[in-house]
Amino acid sequence: MAELTESVTRLIEHLTRLPGIGRKSAERIAYHLLRVSKDEALALAEAIRSVKENVHYCTVCYNLAEEELCRICQDPTRDRGLLCVVEQPQDLMAIEQTGAYRGVYHVLLGRISPLDGIGPEQLTIDALVERVRKGQIREVIMATNPTVEGDGTALYISNQLADTGVTITRLARGITPGSVIQFANREILTDALMGRQKL
């Protein structure tokens, strides 16, 4: 049986570490990269390098940014009294795609999950509480995923903010419990945003 070269084997091994990529998919991607032009393959490598070198978390909301602040935090037309709390940058992007929300965000970078060893201290909850206590926020929309961990995270945060006098709402349950926000369609997300409820 023919052996793969060391470089191809190494590429396949690295590709299998990507989420959702099994051995067969990794092999298909590796052979695709071998077939495309050198310029195209190196453009992919350059895009990966650029992301790793230039992208970091916004110093205010923890969204992805290439400057100190993300584009949303830099936008002067945003309603800074309305703060939507999401688990990941992908969730933020899903809500943005609805076009129904013009406030600002706070990205937790995860959710409380004791079974996975993730507590509040591993997330950006302290920064969120400090941000709300500064007094500019009038409503916090909890847009964590409708899962046990997402609901637990929302409850924990609402308890932390209970004495601030800020209105705390939760996305309406147009989103099916157990689903993930980034995979919800635009209409469901729009309905959930518009029908949010007080916690």
C-alpha cells in the first residue's frame, strides 16, 4: 500500500483537529489544496496567519476586532443604553444579520458550565457587571443560548445585576430550547428579539 508523504500526512493530521472535520474530510481538503495553484493555497495560509496576528478581542465588548475597539463599539449611531449579552462572536453576528437590533453588545466568550470546569471567572462577566454599573445602560438583553448552561448563565448574570436598577430581559422563546443562536434563521431571531421578555 502506498504511503503518504510526510508533509501530506502532517497536513491531514492538522486538518482533523478542526471542528467537524473527520479523517475523510481532512484527506479531501488536503488533496484539494494539492490540486489548486500555489498562489491559491498560499493565500489561504496567509489568511490564517493574518487572522492569528491581527484579530483580538475588543477592549469594551469582547467582539472580534482588528483595532482596539470593534466596528460596532466604534459606531456612533448605536444605542449605547441597550446592551445585548451573547455567548460567542458568532451569536453576535447572527443577531446583526437580522437587522432588527441597533444597540451594543457584550460577548461572554462562553457560558457557565461546571461539568466542563467553566465558572464565571473564566468568562467576561466581571467586565459586563462593571460596564453596567457605570450607569449608561438602561436595558440588558440576555441572548445566551436556550440551553441549560445558557439559562444558568443568564440567571447568574441577572442576579449579579439585580441591584443596578437596569431592566433585564431575555430573548423570547421563538428559539427552540436546546438550539444554538448562530444556527437560528433570521426570522426566528428577529421574532425573539422583538418579543423579548423581562427576567
